[in-house]
Amino acid sequence: MATDRLKINNEIRAQELRVIGAQGENLGVLSLAAALAAAKQAGLDLIEISPSAVPPVAKIMDYGKFEYERSKKEKVAKAKVKISETKEVQIKVGTGDHDMELKARKAAEWLAEGHRVRAELFLKGRYKGMEEAFLKERLERFLLRIPYAYKVAEPVTRSPKGFAGVIERDLVAQAKREKESKPKNEN
């Protein structure tokens, strides 16, 4: 994913340039001809690195090396971008305690990774006719089992399949929880 190509050597149109030498030294403001002569003498290219500055800034260096370093920086920046998605955990009215614990732990893992978690109480058949307060309470009881600090992004509401709510991690509350759980005489 290369960004816009910079002007090099004879493509540069500015008559005066602030020039940075091959070793990073400031050569000052030079005319275009003098800057091109300095680059040719060093056996390198003149690259306009900041065209919007007054006067524009140019650097004397190998263009291939410059592009390589720039693409390396872009890859590092791209690798640091973390994509968060919404994961879904589904329980039913008859889901047992052990299964609920497993699903709660998996939801906690997803929260720790930075994902949002959509918890859904799936209803089918006669369960759809049960009392709404009981069903909401069943889903909220599951949410309380999650061993990771979270905040409610979307409260529990009726969904096409039953009831659902969305939670996301709460870093401040989690840090506080971890601090409290450490032994006091740890040195």
C-alpha cells in the first residue's frame, strides 16, 4: 500500500529548497540547480520529502532505500492496528451451570482481546411465551458469571431470536479488579 509518490531529481519544480545532506546534516536553503549538483556529486537522489513547507524540504539519499524504509514504517503502523469485532455467545433457558461457566470464560477471553461480546438468550417453541422478566433475569445472571470487568454497550432487549445484550471491556474496572486480587505482602 504505497502512498503518493514523491518527486525526485528533475521532477522537483520548486526553485529554492531546504536541503538535508546524506548524513542528515542541514545544508541550508539552496537553489534547485545547486541541490541537484550536490546530490549528483554524492551519487544519490534528491527527494522532495516535504513539498508543502516554505521553502520545500528535500533530502539527498538513495530513492530505493527511502521507499524501503517508508514501506517498512507503514507495515509496522498497519500491524499495530487492532481490528475489534463483535463475537456472539448463545445460551438457552435450559443451559446447564457448567456450560454457562465455559461460555462465560470464553466471553471473558474475547473481552480481554478487545472484542465486543453479544450475549443472546435463544428462545424456541414454548419458551417464547414465558414471562419476560424471568427471561431477562436469566440472561443477566449469565452476564454476572463473566470473570472480566465489562460495561454494557447495549442493554438486554428483545431480539428476533429471544433476548440479547452487548458488552465491551472496561479497562479501568479490570485494572482495579486485578489490583485488588493481588496478595498484599507481595514485594
